[in-house]
Amino acid sequence: MQTHRNNELADGLHHYLTGYGRNDPAKLDLLLNFDRWQDFARDELTRRAQEVIAQLDAPTLQAIANGEINVEGAVRRAREGLQRA
């Protein structure tokens, strides 16, 4: 099942990159020289999580920092609620 999902994701990336390089294929050549894609993806995930955290009020941040609120649990509950809707 995971392999099928990964294939779908890889296909989506392929289509994105095809569009990215359509007018200037040399742009794709530049991308071939990078060897830190995993690092970049982790950094982007961190940035996106920071965007969420930046929107929270100080008491919520303090509770998260103190381990009093489980963010992963809150995310799971939100996701489950959306799936039921």
C-alpha cells in the first residue's frame, strides 16, 4: 500500500518538475547537482510546523513547551474530525 502511495507521490513530483523545466530545461540540469533533497524537505517541514506554532497564543505555547499539551494528539483529533465530516 505504501509503495503505491509513494509511486503516486513520485508521479506528482515528476509532473511538477516537467512543468518547472518546460520553458527552460537547463533549470532541471541545475537541480541534478543537489544532493541534499532530504535535508531540504526536513527543513521545509520544520518551517511549516513553525508557521503553525507562530499563530498560537502565549499560554498555548507555554503549555506545549511544558509538555502539558500533546500537539500530535491534537493534530490526530483534528484530522479524524475532518475525515468524519
